[in-house]
Amino acid sequence: MSIPAEKRRICADNALRCFGTAYIFEGRARKIRWRVRLIVFLGIAGPAALGATIALIGVKSAYAETATWIAGLIGFVQLVASIWSLVSNWDTDLAYAIESKSENYRLADEFDKLGKTTSLPDEGFEVEFKVLETQADLRSQLDSRVDVVDSEKRMGMRAGLRRFQRACAGCGAVPTSLKASDCNICGDF
């Protein structure tokens, strides 16, 4: 088998790009999931705290009014946060981030395996390459509809460079951690 070095390089580049994109959406999913859990917690904690407090101190206690006020404040914060989550489509964003993360990690693994394979005939390699390239193009088109800021792109680049032990084109370093550097390609996020 004589797979051109150029095709292997494209596989390696696509694996790095897909891994970086997956890392970005993994971070987004983590943040959104935490926010959704907080809203659910507040939705239960406020009324439960009020009920438990009133049951403990009694309705006619001097502290009942303060407990009601605090529970009302928690309920107000929860209501505002719930409205914001609905307006901002957190549930949809979370589902998309999880889907994109999974698909991009899969594509990264497949590109990495294909670029290192030695067991496929040339024709088989070309078929696999075209299938993966088509899937990656579709995923990229879907992901481009979601705003990814430059700092996230640099963070994804650093994650990909670290995962595949490649040197950054900007600073020349192979990242050993995900801590941001001053590089304008793999840091500054």
C-alpha cells in the first residue's frame, strides 16, 4: 500500500481539528449542564427550605416572616434564571453541545486511525477517506452555525496539539498542559 504522505497529513490535520472542536463543545456542555442543575436545585430548594423552616419553627414564630422572605428571594432568583434559560435555549444548546462533542471525538479517532493504517488497499483508503471527509464537512457546517469565538478556537487548537503531540505553528511548542500561553494560535484564551 502506498498512501500518499499528503493524505496522511490531511488525516492528521482533520483529527486535530475535530478533536479541538469536540473539546470546545465538551466545555460548553459542562457549563450549560451546571447552570441547568443549579436552576433545578433552586426550584426545589426554595420551596423545600421554606416548608422545612416553617415546620421546624412554626407559622407564628418571629422567624417565619424572615424565612418566607428568604425563600421568596430564592424563588425570585430561580424564576428569573428559569426564564433566562428558556429564552437562551439552554436545553437545546446542551443537547447540541453533547451531540457535537460525541461526533467530533468519533471523527477525530477515525481520522487518526485512517492516517496511521497500513492494512487498507489504496482504493479502500480512498473510500474511507472520502466518507470521513464528507462526514467531517457536514459536521463542520453544522458547527459553524453556532458561534465559536476566537478564544475557544485557540483553546481547541491547544487541546488538539496536546492530544496529538504536535508543535504549534505559532510558538513552535508542543503543549504539555491545557493552561493558556501567550501564543496567538494555541494560547491567549
